[in-house]
Amino acid sequence: MTFPIVVASSLVAPLGAAAAAGPPAQPDAARVALGLRKLGVVGSVLYVAAHPDDENTALLAYLANGALLRTGYLSVTRGDGGQNLIGSEQGAELGLIRTEELLAARRIDGAEQFFTRARDFGYSKSPEETLRIWGKDAVLADVVTVIRRFRPDVIVTRFSPEPSDTHGHHTASAMLALEAFTAAADPRFHPEELTAGLAPWQARRIFWNRSSWNLKPGEDLSGFIKLDVGGYNALLGTSYGELAADSRSMHKSQGFGVARARGPAVEYFKLLAAAPGAHAKPESLFAGLDFSWERLAGGAPVGPLVATAVAKLDPAAPYASLPALAAIDAALARVSDAGWRTVKEQEARALMLAAAGVFAEATAADASVAPGGEVEVTASAQNRSPATVTLDAITFPWGGAGVTGPRALPAPAGGGAAAPVEVKRTLRAPADTPPSTPYWLEAPADGGLYHVAGRALVGLPESLPAAEVGFSFTIAGRPIAVRRAIAYKWTDPVAGERYRPLEVTPLVSVRPDTALLMFPGGVARSVTVKLTAGAPSVTGRLAPEAPPGWIVEPAAAPFTLPAKGSEATFTFQIRPAMRGKGAAVPAAGRMRVVAEVGGARLDRGVVRIVHDHIPIETLLAPAEIALVPVALATGGTRLGYFPGPGDEVPQSLRRVGYDVTLLGDEALAGGPKGLARFDAIVVGVRAFNTDERLRAAHDTLLAYVAGGGTLVVQYNTNNRLAPLTAPLGPFPFTISQKRVTDETAAVTLSPATHPALTTPNRIDARDFEGWVQERGLYFADPWDPRYETPLAMHDAGEPPLAGGLLWARHGKGVFAYTGLAFFRQLPAGVPGAYRLFANLCAGGKARRGR
């Protein structure tokens, strides 16, 4: 079984943040006119890069709306290894946010969106490392699959396939695209795909799109093809630069909002390869390529029909073009190329629905349903033009009784509105209906690759809808089938009408209040587990399953949830099973919390991600808690903390007994005396980048240090997107782009007697075991010689970097800047990271709290 690539029609109007999960698009006459013109163009371009936000939105907007080509963006990863400016989500949850930000961007610029199964594991310095971690063969196969389905005439890479001064993921994405350019046409490459409805495909050319924002002064661009993509589209009333800015500004988790551009925008392209027989030195991007209907057998009659329809379109009465659109649809049936025939039939029929003003949707009375549960669904169809529209059938999922037999949809009369036809059904979801979660998160990732249930899912941007309603219409004598995902809609008092997809939720959602428990000194910890019913009247038993060496009390708890949505909470005590003085501390392990209902074991919880600019997203998280013992001493536990964006470090420090007070601008108003009550002040990642008042408080913070305080500043950035305009420490240093990406890189400790390595915890090589994703980033370089640098580390083949930790005495206190990735290590429960961070907060003092 194969799933067709969903066509993103140019009819989809740009959507604002509040409407990102809105009703089916209702194109205006300008979009209908643009869609008609696009019917006459038979060509496609696939853009390839590594991450969300790598795409050239100006080029995509021009190709989709100016050149009228079918345009796609293949992002090799979902960006799950990046940082998050709008919330605390990291890893897979961040990847889900960035996926939806890409889809929001595509709704604006009109391109389509695809992915491979590659996981963004964080910054990589070389394409060789990247391809090794991803698994080159698997990801190359995914790129080939997307090419064979999308069938681009031209492929464009954002990055050069030649190693350069950029992210390893970037170069690897171009290398994969270039290799896939040839492999997709080779019937010997993954021939099993060819029995699943795909065929080899040879794109005509592949280009590198040279980034214009980092051109070097005087750089020779004479060998590049130039294309101005900054034109104005009169139908849309906007330039492609304006569309591009709106599209790129949807990457809010990355802080990539940009101003609209209205002038020329020249893009540069270098040919990487051409198909046999194609121009080896084209003078333009599409030189010699035929994008007319003449290129396809049986397509010659379509072009003139489209031209006539374009010429005769009446914007005030688009329904008058229905006979012309029906003739185009009929002519498409004689086109031999099944791929283009399907794409253009979808476009033509979307235009017919738009021209007729037909509105069709399927809404549920509730936002969710459990397997085996019931939900009322309303199918609604409405004709809002004088055209004759016949509703032939409505089909419901899950065995719901459909409606057959033609009935005319009433047309509006006298300038009013016609009543919609509504059909209600109470549907029962089959007991084996899988709960809703993104398809690539259903199974755990393996290193650099997500696992999916079948090859048919590869490339899809998101999961298929939980359930759909089908509508069959006849318009101008042509049958038109429409499928609508069932959605729940409600009215928000601020945002107005909102939509979200119908979710299938488990009978019981099991959600511990933490995914990590730290056990300093063998103390007992408690965890609270919240149960939420996905169906009425659920009874069962909640049983934590602790690993060897750990004790949980109580061992189990019975529960009854009387109604759908009802909740109950249970608290369990967990402690190491240590007996007698000197008993061994148990090894770290994972505790799974299971709700036993009948014969079922339910051990996942519903997580919802809510941000205004994307639809509400739902995933299932394992009800699992890491239990981590740590030998930890503190040099005072009262911390003041200026949080950075998406900062989870304060919560992590509380796990090991710190008393953390979150500070805002008001904390600076009292000067250093107002901060003196804290043993240390900690500044979160990128806090100086995002907080102007914190940048202005340099003197206050250093006065606190001079008076005997300890100030720990975590990494900040200093680049064109996030310039650092104020000093951080008592002596000069520069934040560089240098980093150590190998989380297993050896660390040199020198001198071993330095207080950062001895007080109150003695740090050795074992404290750098188990780190995740990276050692650190945005190291200092250069720095004033008055800073001490007790740590050095490096990636393979590179010189040692000592700028990951700067330590300086200032007056009676200590200042420390660290680029070490504590923001990843502490939430991940890395014991050595806690011990080292405790030393930084102690500032060389060995006292153990107050």
C-alpha cells in the first residue's frame, strides 16, 4: 500500500497564527486565478536541506507563486537537536514543534513539505560523522523515495556538497541529494520500491543555491546562474520577498522572525550535475526544459483549455468558469502520465470546489475518543454560489452508516445564504484503533534514525488523520471526491474559532510529574502520577515497576475513574534498597508506571504541546522515570536564577536539594544588596541575548561578586542573529562559535587542585561519562589572561579547547562563564554534570548549606 503525496495547492490562502489549524481553505478569486494559471504549468522543483529554517523561503515563494511550479522542500531532519526560544520543549517535542512551524511556513509560501527519518542529533562538524550516525544508506534511501514520489524536474540544494565551513548536517544533506539524483533513476537501487507503485526517476538537473547572506566581499560569482526572486505578484498583492518573510517568521522556536523585503532579491546557482542529454552548461535554471502540456502524451489539448479558462475568468463570478474547468478535468483523463494526471486532477477539482463556493467539513462533538469509545460526528456540506452542485454521497469511518443518493445542495437566493446539509452519526472507534501520536515517535529512535511502521510513511510531514469523512459531489457534470479529516472546533474568547484534529487517546493516560528522580546521598524521593480517563468508567490497578535495588511504596494502588476526562493522582515513595552502613548504592535504572485495565497494560501518557502559531499537537510519552543516584555535596544551596528561554536547569537543581528562586528585572532594582542573600547567582542560557535589562545590569552583578558572591553565566551567543552588546565578566572575553560536539571527548583537568574541580566535589574523568549530545558550545575565545581555565577538551583531529569554562576571582567572589552543555546534561540526569555544576555554584567554598 502506498500513500500519495498530498498536494499543497496554491489555492491555500496565507494563514495567520490563530488560523493555523483552521477550517478547510476557502480561496478568494485571486487565488482561483492563480490556481488556473498554475494548471497550465507542468513542472516541479525539489529543494533539499538539513533542518527546518534552512530552506530559502524567497525562492520557494517565487517558484510556487511566480514560476507556478510544483515546489517541495525536503528537510532531512525535523530539527529536534536545536534550541528552543519559546518553551522548554527539547528533543522529540521540539522536533514536533519545528515540523509544524515548517508546515505553517508552507501554508504561506505555497510549497509542500517532506522529511526523511533522520534524527537531528545536534551540531556535527563533519558530513562523515553525520552520515555515520544517521546511517547513510537508510537516509539516502529516504531521499530517493521522496524524489521518486515527487518526481522533480530540477533539484536544488541549500548547501554545497563540498566540505566547507558549515554544519556537518548541511554538507551531508547536499551530498545525499547529489547521490540520490543518480540513484533515484537506477532501477537497481531499492528495487522493492518499484513493486509498490513507484518508478525510477531522473531529474534533469541539480543545482547548489549559494547562500546570498554570507557572500564574501569581492567573491567571484561569474560562474553562477543568477535569478531575481524579489518580484511582485499582483494577484496576491504582495512580493515574493514579503511572502518569504512571513513564511520564515513562522520559525518562532528558532527566533527567525525577519522583516518583509520588497526589492530585488538575486539568488545564485551552480550546476552540480545534469541528466544524460540535458544541457551541461545551462544559461538559466530551467533552460531547455519544457513545462507545457506538450511534454506529456495526451496533454496537448489541456494547454489551450487552460488558456481559455484563464482568459475568461470573471473574478466576480468564478462559478461561471465551471464548464471550462470541467472540460479541463475531462481532458486530464486522457493524459498518459499517471503522476502528473493525478496532481493536476487534484488541482482542477480543488478549483471547481472553490469556484462553486462549496464548503465541506466534518466536526466531532468532542476533541478525543478512546479505542472502543463513541463520538458524535457532524458532516456538513454547503453550496455558496448559484452553481448547480449535487451531493452524491457521504461516507463515514469506523462502520458509520453513510448517505447515498444524489441530492441538490441548495443554492443561495436573493443575496442570502443557503442552508448547509448536515448529517450526524455516532461513531464507535474500533477497539484496536491506535492512539494518536506522531508516526515517527511511535517507536524509540535508534541513534540517528527514527523507525516507522512502513516505507509508505517515509517522507510524510505528519501522521495521517485519525479518521476522515468522504464527500462525493457532482459539479458541472464531473464527479469530485473530497476527504475531510474529522476535527473538533471551539470558540476561544480571544482567538475566536479554533480547530484541532480529533485525537484517539488511550483508555487511561499515565503521566508521572517528572521523568527524572535524582537521589543524592540515598535519600527517598516521591513521584506523583496523574491518571486521566479517555473513556467513561475505567477501573484498574496502578503499579510502578522498579528496577532491581529500588523500593517503591506503596507497591500498587487501585483506581476508579468514573467519567471521561476525570483525573486521579497517586503519590509513591522511591528509595534505594540500601541496608546497613556501607551498603552499595544501586545502579541507575528506569521505573515504568503501568495502569492495568482488564488484560491491558497502559504505560503511556498524553502530552499536548500548545503554542499560538501552530495547531495543538499531541504525542504519547512513556510513563517512565529515570532513577539516578548521585554523590553530591553543595557549597550552599540558596540560588538566585535568571532564566533563559526554555530553561529547565532550575527544575533540575531543585531535584538535588537546591533552593532556587527565579529572578526577574525587579531583582536587579535593589542593587547588589538585593542579591546578597543568595549563595550564588546563575544566569541561564542565552539570557543576556534575550533580556536587555540583564545586559544593562553588568555593574550590579559584578558588585555582587566583588562583595563575596558567586556568579555563574551559562552560554550565550554572539552572532549576526543574536549579537551580544554588553560585557559578561569582570575581564574581557569573546564568545566564539567553537564547540566540542563529541559527548565522549576526553577532558583534561588541570590543575587537578583547582577549586572548580575539588570543592566541594572532587571531579575526575568518571564525571564526564554518560553526557548527551555534546560537551559544550559557544566556548570563549580569546579571553583575558586573568581567567583560569581548568578544563580542556577537543573533537577528533582538532586542538584542545580550554574556553568551555572560565573562572576568575573578582574582589571577594568568583565569576564563571561556561559553555558546557549543562542545559542538556542536568535534565538528562548526568551525575557528573550535577557535581561539576555544584562546584561552580560553590565558588570555591566548601560549606554545605545554611
